[in-house]
Amino acid sequence: MKITLAQVAPKLNRSNLNAIVEIVKEKKNETDLIIFPELALNGYLLQDKLSEDAWNLDELSDLARQSDVVDIVVGAALRDKKVFRNTALYFHNKALLSKHFKVHLPNYGMFEEARYFSAGKEFESFFVGEKKVSMLVCEDLWNADMIHDLFLEDPDLIIVIAASPARGFHDEGLEIEDQWLSLLKSAALHVKATVVFVNRVGFEDGLGFWGGSCIIDKDAKIIAKVSKYDEIIKTFEVKI
């Protein structure tokens, strides 16, 4: 299976949809699955712009049409009746196959997601052909019960999309990257699933996002990785 990590730097406006559609058009015949980061359709620090910039699903029909020959995973601020959700969307065969509302919304330090978004209530897996897939959004994986929940779901592929800011600099790299890799490897090893992590890059209002997107196999080995800080769109052959 060919998986494309789309480590992009979203803008804090709705222009991201057109940019993402263009990337998909360019890559769709070279890959089976292309994955964009958390809130890639909006940018991260929406705050009071959320009510104006959140998407309705019917506004994403052009993106859905691009999933005729390639599956697409993208993060979006989604309008869900009277509330807003931080959402992972999976498009397949010209339609939305599945969506995951972020369950664990960080509300500490630099994070204020619980102030603006409503949390999802459950984790659901779905099938793409014969492969079972689970999707998580960033903080979801940091919850103490998450790996057990994933173990019960028993997916073949775990997709984690993130907007993780850089913090904890040290001589060898980033403390936050070390922590993420520990969590991702633990999930892969205990669930016996391939884990794909796609984190954004770029800057928003003083926050710098570090990237470091990667793929980890069922034995917790990093089998693909892109560099930090740069916008990179790269395809890897992966056995699921």
C-alpha cells in the first residue's frame, strides 16, 4: 500500500480547501492514501473565528470527489448542528466513509480547545476493504485508556493526525518529539497495528509546529519518517 504523508502548513483561513484539493489532484495517481494533519482545512488557532470558518460537510463535496482513486484523510473544524467539532474525515470512493470527533480536548497551558469545541464521545473503527482502520486526533492518544481502547478495537491501521507545537528543546532534539514517538511505538506494539502519524508545520501567533511525521510498523520500528519543520509531501510503500 502506498501512503502519502502530507506534512503541510495550513493558513488560518478557508483557503486551505483549494490548496488541499490541488495537492490531492497532483498526487492521486501515485498513492493509495494521502493523510493531512489535524485542522488542515482551517488552521489551528481559530478561537473566535470558529463560527465563521467551520465547515459544513456539504461544502467539502469537491474534496470528496477527488477520492475516486485515492483515499483522503484530513482534519477539519466541522459544524455539527449547534456545536463545533475538531474532526478527522476519511473520504473513500467519492464519499465520506467515516469521521472521528476528537474526544480528548486539551485545555491547559497554550491549549484552549475545550473552550471552543465540543468533545466526541466514542472511538469507532471502520473497514476499507479487508483492513480495519482507527483514527485519532492528537490529544486522543495521550489519554491513559486509549491504548487499551485501541487494543479492544483491534485495527490493522491507526491514523493519528496532529497539530503539535514544538516545545522542550534539548541538545538532541525535541522533548515533545521523544514523547510522541514513545506513545506511537507503544500503540503499534500493543495493538499490533501499523501507526501513521501526520503532524503539521508552520507558525501561528507565536506557536511553531514541528512536523516529524512518520510511519511505525507493528514491531514498533520507524519505517518511514520526514524531517522536522519543513513542508513535505512524500509517499512511502507500506505493508499493512
